[in-house]
Amino acid sequence: MSHLHFYFHDILSGKNPTAVKIINEPPDSKSSSGLFGRTYIMDDALTEGQEPTSKIVGRAQGFYSLAAQNDVALLMVLNFVFIEGVASVFLGGIQFSTT
């Protein structure tokens, strides 16, 4: 059994953002967060450690959307592309929730 342990760094602002908004939430959204439908596309570094300056071991590439009307939940579709030691892995349709 293999265990993968890495961090991805989602940078939304500055000179070199790694995630950009591609779809806004509807202007008349009645969701409690007001963000339902907002979608980002990403190409984030995967690193060995928590620090962004840690050794890069790959990339997380894909998109994510705020997918709940009355909570904060993300629908994420990602490809994890590793530089060393591990073949490319696809992780699709995983939902992360704050509840």
C-alpha cells in the first residue's frame, strides 16, 4: 500500500495566481453564502511540505465550484501530475465540505 502526502498551494491573487475565477455566481443568487456557482480553474504546485518554497513534487490541475446553496461545499475535479516516482493519478468528483 502506498500513502501519498503532499500540499497544494492555491494562489488567487498577485503577479502569478495559480487559480482564476472563470464563472461568477448568478447576480440574483439566493444562496446563504452568495457564492453558489462560482467556479475557478487551477494549476497549483504540489509540494512536500506546507511552505510554498518546499520541494515541488507535481501539479494539481483542474477546476472547482462552490456547489451548495445553503452551506460552503466545493466540487473539485483534479488531475494530480507527479514529477517524481509516481505515475499520473486522476481524482474526480470529490466533494469537500466544511460541515
